[in-house]
Amino acid sequence: MKRATQPTETSQIGRSVPRLESWLKVTGRAEYVHNLRLPGMLYGKIFRSTVAHGRLKRIDTSAARAMPGVHSVVTGAEVKTVVPDPYYGPAFHDQPVLALDKVRYVGEPVAVVLASDPHVAEEAVHLISAEYEELPAVYDEVEAVSSKAIVHDALKPAGTFPDLKHLKGVKNTNVALDFRLRRGDAAKAMARAERVFEHRFRTQQVMHTPLEPMVSVAESTEDSLTIHTASQSPSFVRIEIARLLGWPENRVRVRVPFVGGGFGAKLYIKLEALVAVLTLLVHRPVKVSLSMEEQFFTITKHASTFRIKSGVARDGRLVARECEVWWNGGAYADIGPRVTQKSGFTAPGPYDVQDVAIDSYAMYTNLPPAGALRGFGIPQLVWAYESHTDMIARELGIDPVEFRRKNLLREGRPQATGTVVRDAAIGKVLERASELIDWGKPFDRGSGAVRRGRGIAIGFKACIANTTSLAAVQVNADGSGTVYVSTVDMGQGSDTAMAQIAAEVLRLPAEAITVVHSDTDVTPFDMATLGSRSLFHTGNAVRLAAEDARAQLEALRKELGLPADCPVADIFKKKYGMRAGSVTGVGNFIPPYTPPDADGQTDNATPFWMVGASAVEVEVDTETGRVRVTRLVNVADVGTPINPRVVETQLSGASIMQLGFTLFEKMLFDGEGQLRNASLAEYKIPGLLDVPGELVNQAVTSEQRTGPFGAKGVGETGTFGVSPAIANAVHDAVGVRITELPLSAEAVFRALHAK
Amino acid sequence: MRRAVQFTLNGERVEAQVAPHETLVEVLRDEFGLYGARESCGQGLCGCCTLLVNGTAVSGCLYLATLADGARVETVEAGATLDAVQEAFIERAAFQCGFCTPGFVLMTRQLLAENPDPTEDEIRHYLSGNLCRCAAYPEIIEAVKLAARKLRK
């Protein structure tokens, strides 16, 4: 493909540039860690716990070690020879590289077999046996509050987050964060309200199932380590591995090529600490590739319980709201405490409520760990508050859209944290979604066994703060540009978007820009690719870096006495007497933020708000309980789209993923905490036949004034409203209310029969 | 226990020493450096490992390499230039992370060879064995339709 380097007057913003890596992806040549093989490399296969909670008494690895072809077997004891305190995690240092004294869930890594042939390693894993002294286990997030089963003997906050410091050393608790917000006096306002409604909602544990299963490779010298990993957070990996080893950061290099899907699964430390320790033990490159099954034992999405109570005045205005949310974090905290707080403070929804109380609890249980999954907790909350909102409206006999309209949080009004809402097109998004689904217009409601209904839901999200991104933009001697960022393109199109932003500043076509993939030896720090933060944060950093490069070129041009319209290549040629040189601009972006006080109040809770609504039409088969979504409309405020096509596909993809979480995906555990459906044979994800016949995705006209060229993130927005919109439509169709996800045929059938 | 297997790989006669348990995806990766077919679910359910054997799509993660003896094997890497299907996938933005894309490209080629003008319903059913977690499905349907138009011209 020809790549133009000629300047252009055409704006690169709002241009649906095909992804820069298109050729690589349609020809199967894109680089993934999945493909990586290094000379002398060993493959590691993991032996996992078979009990949910127990003291590890003995591991017998002798038969595995004796098997021909086995290089070695590594247990927690060997890990400690490299890392004396081998516990990692972004919020708590609670997760061991391999189990030490205890196991805390079925599937927890206990030992690793290394062999040149992965089949040999896998077979040898089956020769390992372990003995446990079983301990009482707890699986339910609400039971975990009062359970005698205690997952961690003492809490070990990482020290990164101020609101976790008070938990240091605390014993006899499973609460990994108790976030609290108080605005006004919810109890008093509730007592004065005309009507009070209280409901309880639950969501199920699900898994991201990226089709490139988690994979990491590490290689080492006597004083350096290189980790090639399918990770969304290379900068974090470097810092955390350096901390574990007690090494300087510049001795740990983390490289990330393309990633075959992430959705929040590939954040923080997953396999990186393990491969790092293994290569340092055996002095050979080591690769650990998980199977699809093993992914389910690595990271998941929080199951949750949400008790929500609202007071409504005579005129239909919401006057008080109490929210109590329990997040099932599983055995290790991962980023759960941040989900608990950062999403927790939006639990009352995008409504203007004066008096609010929120309690949000991160809970340890004996299940596989839970972290971030496309929405950072928001879909769980919207599921509850938008089902609740619909239930109130219908109970009051008010049209559900009208009820929302009456109570929406408008521009310039304070949200529950006290932060005034700016650049959030909440009203516009709701109106557009209702227009697109023909809200209020008559439609065929079906007859006989098949009944139809419509539903709508709207959610919003704050972007995680306080986070920073850096970028460098290099202009080469011929005028072409190179962007250096540690943002990871896992399919969301960040390479293309960053190229468009740099190109806009440099007045080049986006195709004239290349984006260097994350390599901590080369690309500058970035907090992580998560929470729809990259376009805003890294995008702003790229813009600043490109402006810096442009300013340097401009200064050089003036210094050389060249005319204003002088091509960039001529500036370099005049300066160096030949084609040589480059300029590098740098950008460092960190948006302002005010940490919340003890009541969760702050004047600046978030750098931007994301708003998404979904509206659906469903068919319910009353004989089988099967729900079919026939029309799905997703509307979002994404600010000014940088690449409208990519924006549309992000909304679409997110909504279809959420459709799976709504209708059928669920991790099923038996009474001993053993997962029963850890494979795509038994855990169904959406396929082509699940896609609604009519699917519309739209961004409303809007501008995020603090964003790069008016833009903000979009990766998660399409997930917000899908689940409650469907539940609301099911209720509209057949009059039953489902309060627990998924809305499986069985659940709907049972509800119909209970009616 | 290895034995020699000869087959045609993307038009070229090749030979490999393979063990009885080795799958075609492993052999293509380890012996021939071809990474377009990828094992993901490991159960023949996701389509990421799709390969054409004698013109028919198979799940390469389940297909034993010894069975390829004497066969014609085609991967996404075949061909020096983009074909109509690949062009259509680019033009319709029919992929995100790209991990499942080679499987979709090969299945689409097979679909259009059998049925040059498929309806949307036929496309959905024919490709229903290929999964895309990014859910680029609406764009994939559009890409298949576009590829069909390109090929009919």
C-alpha cells in the first residue's frame, strides 16, 4: 500500500480512515504474542487448585519431574527464591505468583511444569497431586459480609490508593473496600416522600473470553528481563515486576504487539509475574499460553447485588435514593476496589436527586477473581437503576421515557458527588434513542404465544481519575510522522485514532503516520488502556506532542529564514545539508481531579462523562420463555467522533457483547465452587445468529470541550443500557419482571409460570 | 513415532515430519511459520483455526496433521494480493482485534464459491460457526455482501 506523505488541507478529524493495520489483519500477518516463539523456549503448563479454600499441606511433583521431556516443575517455594514476597495486585498485594500457604478458589495456580514440548508439559501436570486441609468457603457477595469463612487472613492494601490505607492489616473481614457517599440526608428525604420503592437486583459472573487467550513470554539475561505480553497495561506491568524483583524499571522491558481482544481481561498482572519468575529460575525463554478454559480461572466480571430504594414526590420527581451495592470480587482484589468506588459513585444513575446515600462494598469470596469488563462496573449498576426506574414509572402510571425526562440530570446540575455535570448530552441521548425506537407509536404487540414489547434504558459513566498519559511524536526528515504511545490496540482502533490526531496537528493525512506499539524501552508511560480513557488521555497527549513537534519545526524554519509554506523536508535539508535529522515533540497529559472527602463529595470527580442509551423491541415466546431482540438501538454521547466508522463499530460491538451477558452468558458453579462450564461448548457467547435483525448505532452531536478535537472515549458506552432495556421490554411484552441476569429462557419461563 | 506427510500448502508441494497427535494448526505454525490459523477455543467451536483442506473448511485445531497427507491445504496466507473478500472486509471495517478474521475470510470464500449471491439469512447461518468476540458481525455481513458483488462483476 502506498502511504502518502504530502501535506493535506483535509481535516483528519471526523474521517472514517480504514484501520491502519487493515492489511495485516485480513492477511493473517498481524503480530500477536500468541505467535511468538523464541530459540530455546520452554512452555509452561499450570497445575491448579481443586478446592475452593484450603491450606496447602503438600504438593507431590515427583512423578511429573520424572517424566521424560520435563525440564522442571516450579511451585510457590521456588518462586520465593526469586521474589521473597511474591504478592502482586494494583489495589492490594494479595495475589501470589503461585499458591503458597493457602488456595482461595478452584482453579488457582499452584505449580507449573516446564518442557520444550507443550504437550509433554500438559501431560506432566496431570501427574502432580496436592493435599489440602479444606476450610469453609464463601461464594455469595452478600453472605461474605457476615460469613465466618475469611478469604484473606489479613488485608494488604498496595499503598497506591489513599482510600484503601485504613484497611492495612485488618483481620476477620472480607470487605476489600467500603465506599461511602452521602449527599444531603437521604433518610429524611425518604421519610418525606410521597411514595417509596425498594428493589433488589443481581448480576451474574461472566468472562471476557478474548479469542486470543491470555499469553505471556519472558526472556532474561543476568540483569535484564523482557516480557512480551498480550497486556492492556504495559507500563503497569513494568512497574509491578520491577517492584516484585526489586530491580530498576529500566531493567524490565515490556513489549505489546497487537492484542487479540482484551475487554479488561488483560490488565495489570495476569501471567507476567509468573513468566518473569520462571525465566529467571531456568535462564531460558518461557511462554505460558492459557487455554480458553483456563481464562475462566484468571479474571472475570463481578457478580453483584444491588439494593436500591427511591423516594418520589407527588409530582413524580425523585427526591431521595439509597444505593447499597455488593461486588463479588472473588479471591483476589485485582481492580475490584476501584470498580467499587469509581463506578459506585454513579450508582444513583443520571438523575437529579438531591438526597443520596451510597454504600458500595468490594467483597472477597472463594471464586475466580473479578476485575474490569467493558464498563468497569457500570453495566451492573445500570441494570439495577434502570430496571428500578422503569418499575417506578410503571407503578406510578407515568410513561417510562417521560418519567426519566422529568428526572434527568441536566447540564450544570450537580451529580451525587457534588461534581457539576458538563458536556454530558444526557437529555439528547435519551430523546434520540426514544425517537429511533419509535417510542410511543403503536406497533404489533403480537398474539398467541409470541408477544412483543419495547424497553429503554440510559446510563452514564465517569472516567477513571487520577490517571496520566504521555506521548511522543517524531517528525522525520521527509515530513512523515511517528507516534510513540503505550496505548495498546486490542481492536478498538487506537492506532488509527492516534494517527488521525497527530495528522490533524501536522496537517498530514492519517496514512502518513505510523504508530509504534508499546515497548516500555521506547514508548513513554501510559496508565493503561482501560475504561475508555485512551482516546481522551493519550489522545490529548498525542495532540500536545504533535503541537510541540510542530512548534519546533516552526522555530527551525524561522531560524533558517525559510518561507511559511516551506515543505518540512526542505527545512531539514537546509539545516543538515542533506536528508537527515528529526524533531521529537512530547506531550504529558493529566486532567485536573479532586479526591472525594469522607462523604464521597468532590468538585471534580471525573475528566469527562460518558452517556449511553439503548432501546429495544423484543419478542417473547410465552411457551418457551425465549427472548429474541428484534430491534436494538444504541445512542451515545462520544463528543466529536474522531473516526465515525470506528465509533459506530465500538457501539455496535459493545452492545452485542452486552446482549450475551443479558440473555445467556453465565458462569455456573457447583456447591464446592467448581466452575461447570469453562469452555465455549458450555459457555455460549454471541454469534451471528444472535445479532438483532435491526441494529442502529448513533452518536449525538456533541462536544467534549476538554477532549482532543472535542472527542472522548467510546469503548464501553454501548454496553450501558442494553440489559435493563431488554428486561423493561420483556415486562412490556408479557408483564413479568426479571431482577437477576441473565434473562434466560428458563428464567423468563419460570417467571411467566409464577405469575 | 513421527512420520512424513506430504501435502500441497498454498500451491507449493511440502513435506513435514509429524507426530500422530499433532494438529494441522500446530504443524503449520511450528514447521512452516504460518500463523493465520490460530487455536483459540481448542474445541472446533470458534473458527479461528479455519483452514481449507481440499477446498473444504476444517477446524485446524482438531484436524490431525497426518490426515493432510496428499491433500491440498490452503491458509489465509495464500495469494500475493488481496482478493475481493479481503478488500471487502477492509472496506466494510469487518474486524476489530483481527484474531478471528482469517477464519472469517476463508469461510466467506467457501460460502461465495458455493453460493455467489447469498441472502443475509444464508450468510448468518453459513458463518454461524465462526465467533468474533469484538462482535463485528453487522460489518461482516456487509462485507460478505460486498465481496459477493465484487466477485459477480
